[in-house]
Amino acid sequence: MSELTRGQLAFKRVAFGTLVSVFAAGLQLSAASGQSQGQTQPCASLVGPHDVAANIFAEGNEAYKIHNYAEAMRLFQDAARQGNALAQYAVGNMYARGEGAAQDYTEALRWYHEAADQGSAFAQVDIGVFYQDGRGVPQDYVEAMRWFRMAADCNFAEAQRAIGGLYLSGRGVPRDLSQARNWFEKAAAGGNTDAKRMIELIQRADDGDESAKRMLELLQLQR
């Protein structure tokens, strides 16, 4: 992979499509007590409820791991309809990727919203990606930023990296290299390797590396 391609991936890649072993990934899902339905719940806890729906989701995850997508989708949908946010996010991913059903960005977004309303930072980021890329909705960088900020406010590193990318290119916000670096540093502190690469690129450009300067200019012009 070329250095420019690595830079483009670092700039554009987000959490879209994360699924296998999502329990281990610590998907944020369960509702804080006392919050009303129909409102997006901020920074939900990291562990889901151990109920029937959670067990059904776990069965679906096992089916997904062996590429039995039809069975995985059936199980995920069953759990999702019972309000399990992990399953709602999984159903959204499968529609987004065309696994177990025809690819359908509208359905993907619907299920992402169900999970995001329960505090899933993964789903919030993927909604932001859909607006950033114009998948199933008109491209809208301001709306993308809104969803990224929602997840970033919960210290979700991939969202922080995505915000850095928007500031770097001036999409939805004024172009601001200082702000971009600030958000990349937050994401890097959370372990995001793409953000670490972007910080290194910016530093090399600051140090006078001409190839780094050219790459950074290309990324700033990217839409």
C-alpha cells in the first residue's frame, strides 16, 4: 500500500461495519435508569443486559462468525425487535453490507438510529459516516459532525478521529489544522492508530518534509 493510500485511509476510515465479537469490543448500549424512550441517551454503559434477547444476539454472533448470514440476520432481527441495542446495530451493519439481505442503506440507518438512541457510540459514528458519504441520505457534513460529536463526547476515539478529518478538509466546519491535530491527539490518546499516523504526518510536514507537505495538502483538498 502506498504512503498516500495509507494517509487517505487514516483520513477517511471510520467504524462502519464493525460486527464480529462486538461484545468484546465493548459496544455502548444499555440505558441509564430514568431516561425516557425516544431520546438519544448519552454515554450509556459498556455492558449489555443478560436477558433472553442478549442470548439470542450471542447465537446470531456465532452464526455470523461462520458466515451463516441468513441465520445471523434472523437471530439479530429477533433480538433487535426486543430492544437489544447490540442486535440493532448488528442488523444495521448487515443491511449496510448486504449480508443476509439485499444491501439497503435506508434500513441500515433505521436500525443504527435504534441503537444510537440507546447510547451506542458505534451506531452514532456510522450514522455520521452515512451523512459524510451520502449513503442513503443527502451528503451533509454538518449533520455528520453532529453525530461524530455525540460519540466523541463519550470519548469514543474513532469519532474523535473522524472530527479531526473534517477539520483537516474543512467539511462542515472551517478548515483548521490546529483543531484537526487537537482531535487527532484525543483519538490517539484513546488508542486510534489512524489518528497517530495523521499526527506523525502533520509533524513531518511541520518539520519541512516536502512529501509530507504534499500529502497533507492533498488530504486537505479531499471531498
